Amino acid sequence: MVTSSRLAVVSGGATGIGREIASTFAAHGDRVVIIGRRAELLRQASRDINQTVGSNLVIPLVADLTDPAQVQHAADHITELGKVDVLVNNAGAIITPPDSEGLDALAASWRRDLDTNLITAVLLTNALLGQLTRPGGRLIMISSAAAQRGGAGTHSAGSYAAAKAALHGWALGLARQLGKDGITVNVLAPGYIQDTDIFHGQDTPDFVAKKIADTLVGRPGTPADVAAAITYIASAGAGYLTGQIIGLNGGAVLGR
Ligand code: NDP
């Protein structure tokens, strides 16, 4: 069995990008808490990864991270496991645009987007802040290239891009606050990443072709690309990397 003293927390770790990050951490011997709302999916992902690595390193934890009480409950449970060396705020979703016109529907849609893509990270981070390893803790937000170049039409009235961009300013402030404690804070902003659940089947061949055409390397990103970047940002060797918004988009933000 590979052993490591690190404890990592990955929100949204049962699917897509988060699952790949959790698998990669576990493959390196880290204990990993994965959090999401769907219990069976979390259990299955934990079973699968644990079977692959041959050890019970992945721990499923059910919580809706938009709900302060559920976040506190999850944080209490994590605290019993020890200090948190790495927190990856990966949970997020593309919120369906409002299905009716009018400001009430617009406000509800924007609030849902901000709740899902910003408040989840704010609550989990604050609940675990005192529990982060000092020095050496790694705090990472998963944003999006949408925050850097504007959201595509599938994103509700720009609220996804705006919610992700809000992570940036917040994370930079945290980096200033936590640097003296030896904790790094960084944002990874991926471009189009295939093989995740986020597009709910709306990533048609035309959509994918356009996303690939946007890149300079002529291919979509993969969850493994993201996990490789996170592996470095979370590593002990990355202690001088903090307060950065790191794009991972095949050059797509340069535009074509
Ligand atoms: P997935 O839909 O596969 O993963 C999103 C995860 O977030 C799910 O496991 C989901 O679990 C969890 N989640 C969503 N809302 C909540 C909540 N309220 N509480 C707890 N967990 C929640 O998509 P991806 O893997 O693609 O997305 C991961 C991150 O990467 C997201 O933040 C996304 O915005 C970002 N991203 C993705 C890109 C892509 O092209 N795929 C590009 C740029 C950024 P559950 O539903 O069970 O709660």
C-alpha cells in the first residue's frame, strides 16, 4: 500500500474533473474526502477508486454545499480526520437559463448560479479555514475560461462567467491573508474539458468542434489535464506559487 500523510478534500469529487483529481491524489497515497449531493454516486466513486488503488483512501461525504448547515456538518466530520493539507473547491454547475422572461426569473437564475459556483466554495473554505495545515496548506479554486473570455450562449445570461470571475478576486484576497501562514491560494481556470457531466449532453459534435477550433493545440482538454495541473499546484514544491489565476485552455483564451 502507498502511504502519505496528506489529507485532501475535493468538492464535486464523484464525477468528471473532481473524480479524476481525487483518483490522482489517491494514486499518490493521499486520503481524499469527496463531497457532493448524490450519495450513491459518491459511494460508487469511492468504491471504484479505492479498488483501483488497493486501499480505502477515498471517503465519501454527502452535502449540498450551498447549505451552511450541511457544510458545517461536513466540516465537523472532516475535522475528525485531521488537518486538511489540500482543499480543491471544484463543485460547480452550469445553471439552465431562466425559462421565462422578467426580472424575477432572471434574479432567481443568477442567485442559483452564484450559490452553486461561488457560495459553495466560500462556505466550504471558511468552514475548513482553521483546519488547513500551517505551513504548507494548499487552497485551490476551479474557475473557468468563461471568467476570462465571457460565457458561451449556454451559460445563463452571463451568470456562470460572472460567478466564476468572482472566485478570482476572492481567492486573491485569501492569498494575501493566508500567505503569512504558509498557505498558498490559487485558481485554475480550465477551458473546455470533455468527459464530464456538466454539459448534460448538450456538448454536441458541433459544440465540441467549435471548442476544439478555439484552441491552439487542436484538441479538447481532459480531466487528466486538470488533475496534472492540480497535482503540481497542490505539491510541496509549489510553495512559491500563490495568488495566481492559472489558465488551462489549450490557448483558447487568446482567441482565433
Ligand atoms: P461535473 O458535473 O461532472 O461535476 C460537478 C460536480 O459538482 C458534481 O460532482 C456535483 O455533484 C458537484 N456539485 C454541484 N453542485 C453541488 C452542490 N451544491 N453541493 C455539492 N456538490 C455539488 O462537471 P465538471 O467535472 O466539468 O465540473 C467540475 C468543475 O469544473 C466545475 O466547477 C465546473 O464549473 C468547472 N469547469 C468545467 C469545465 C468543463 O468544460 N467541463 C470547464 C471549466 C470549468 P452533485 O450533483 O452530486 O452534487
